[in-house]
Amino acid sequence: MGAGAPRGAGGPGDGGGLRASLSGLTTRGRSFVAAGIAAAACAYVLGQGALLRVGLLLALLPLICVYALHRTRYRVSGSRRLTPGRVPAGAEARVQLRMDNVSRLPTGLLMLQDRVPYVLGPRPRFVLDRVEPGGRREVSYRVRSDLRGRYPLGPLQLRLTDPFGLVELTRSFSTYDTLTVIPRTEPLPPVRLTGESNGYGDGSRRSLALAGDDDVIPRGYRRGDDLRRVHWRSTARYGELMVRREEQPQRSRATVLLDTRRLAFDGAGPDSAFEWAVSAAASSLVHVLEQGFSTRLLTDTGNSVPGEGGGGFSAGGQESAEAAGLMMDTLAVVGHSDGAGLSRAYDAVRGGGFGEGGGDGLLIAFFGDLDDVQTELAAKMRQRTSGAVAFVLDTGAWGGRPEPGHDVVPLEERLRRLRDAGWTALAATPGVAFGELWRQAGAGRVGTGTSGGRE
């Protein structure tokens, strides 16, 4: 919730602020001043004292209203509540505005206007009747956007008027909120992908104590260790009290790689190939997180989200939920990069926590147009993973055109080379739901080639 008092040109009693408030005189107010001056002049010429009093009243009334509004504008407070602050593209968020009259005087007619970007809809305007001292008024409106991004809401503008309609002052509050529109996601079926030997979504739990008595790796006894965990054979061998190591659970890891190179995609808008890739990447992230994977988002720039700690992978519990929000916020604003290749992403995959020999890491990649060198580099990424699935987009099918001088490898050739390297590679074409492609990847309807080796 954002709250604050209206911010004007100056503080109470500030001469500059009062002069600025005079510009708020309406046509009626200026007419009153002009009529009052004219009546006072006529009264002076004609010697009519009663007319002079009328003229002074007409001239001073608008000025008194200016001064009153100038003083009371700081006595009106406002707040905004945005619910929720993060919505998928196409969904609505509710904005609630509240105005409080904290002065001892009633207000005149108030008009509220909240500034919103044009993509969220028309600018909302509300007219509030007289607000009694200590009174409160609440209004609300809804915003939605079909385009992902981060959109500021505010500042809230308040137009104050006096009861006679002689003065109108517009003031702005200092606070604003931000609406984050994340990509659309779709639920994915719980299929089993290549490389998930221990069951899809189950954390890979390695227990040294259960590997067999001869394979136990003991450690020295520490104060407070349970004596039932004493490993007597190792105790006799080392001559000191040794205990079995505790079972060390380790969550399976998944990396979602999004190719954002400008030369790999062409076109913009909700129906472009790049937006399809962003939405599909978001759906993959949500799905693997729900299945219990430690997950990270990786782009061709080599940047990893949620961060570099622990290889950039999310942790469990509350940290996983926070990491999921951070990854979705990143996808909300991700745009095209100016990079020419996938070398940074390749380096991140090689040293990004998959462990020796590929470990238990699953790689899910979304590639745009690839030339010969980048196709070879993408194929080599499979070598450091236990499973890899690629969704390859052909921008030509989406109505795009390759960048001049960018020799794109034909789609079928890209798929063949990736599959030969061990990828489960599928072509993403317009009109095909990502959920169906995901199901095909789990059903093994495409050749996966030979498994990738280790460097």
C-alpha cells in the first residue's frame, strides 16, 4: 500500500506556493474578481459605500477560497492498495484507492485521477462528493495487460475544488506502486524425461550408510552423536570412535535455458516466436519447481537466476518460493540480448553445479535460429547433463526473417544434430500447444540418439 499527503509547490505559508495556487482560479473565480474590481471602481467614482462593500466581497471571495484550499490541501491523505502485485499476462489486478480527510473542515468536490500506462487501459477518474471532517472515501478499478512487463501505477492526482466552484487545484501524491505482469503459463503433464532414472520429480537421495557396509564413509565421533550410529568396524580399524555419516538428501537439479539473442528471433508482440519461448520457459520453471527440483533460469548471456550462490540453483522451502518469484519477475522483463553466440551459456552449463559426469542435472533449453557454430555448441551442452530436452524454434515459420549475414542451419538439420548428441529435440511451430510438445518429449516420440559423453 502506498500512502502520503498531496505534494504541492510549496509548504504552508510559502509565498511561491500561494502564487501558484492563484493559477487555479476557474473562469467563474476570475469573473468574480473582475466583477468585484469593477464594482469597487464604480463605487469610488459614484461615492456608493454599499456598492463598494459588494465589490470587495466579490473580489475577496475567490482569494479567500484560494487561501483556504492552499492551506487544506495538506490535510487530505491518500493510499493505494494493489492486489495482487504479480499477475500473469491477460489477468486482472485490483487497485483500491482511499482518501481520508484528516482536517477539521469538510472538503469540496474532489476528483481523483490515477496515472497508469496506456497498456493497462484508460486512465481511471473518480468524482467524490463532499468529505466530512475525519471522513473516508474508497474507490477501486481494475487493470490488465496482455504484454508482460513491469508497469508503474501513480502518482495519484487529486483535484480540489471549493464549494462555490471558484478554484480548482491539482496536486500529486508522492507514492506509486508497480504491477508485474509475468508470462502466461500452462499446466504440464507429469511425464518422465530422459535422464530421470530415479523417477520424475523425486529428489535424488544418496545415502552412504545404505550403500553397503563396506562402502560406508565414516567420520569421527562428535559430542552429542547418537551412539547407535557408531560404526564398530571402522572404530577398530582407526583406533578411535567412528560413526556413520547421516543420510545426505540431495534434490535433483534442473536448468531452464532461454535463448534471447536478437539475431535468433525476429518479430515482436504476443504472438511472436520469442514470446512463445518466454511463456514456455515460464511453464517449465513452474512445473519443475512443483516437482521438487532445485531450479535455475539461465540465458545466453550466462546470467543465472536466482543467483550465483550454490551454482545459481534455488534452495528448498521458503527460499525456493522466493527464487520462483525472482525467476518469474526476470521473465516478465526479459528482452533480446545483443549477443552473437551461446558460449557464455555453454560455460555456465559446464561449470554450473551439475556435478562430475553430469550429476543429476536436467537441462531444458529453448533455442531460436542457430548457425553452424551455435548448433555445434548447443549439441555439446548435453555432455554435462544427465538429461537434456530442446525445443527449437524456426522463426521463418512464425513469419520472421533471419538477420542479414546470419546463415541459419535448416530446422531438420538442427534437430538431427542435437538428437545425435543425445538431446531430446522437438520443433516448436506456431499453433502447437507447449503442453503437447512436453508430452511428446516424455513419451519419447522423437529419437534421442546416443547419450552424451563426458569431457
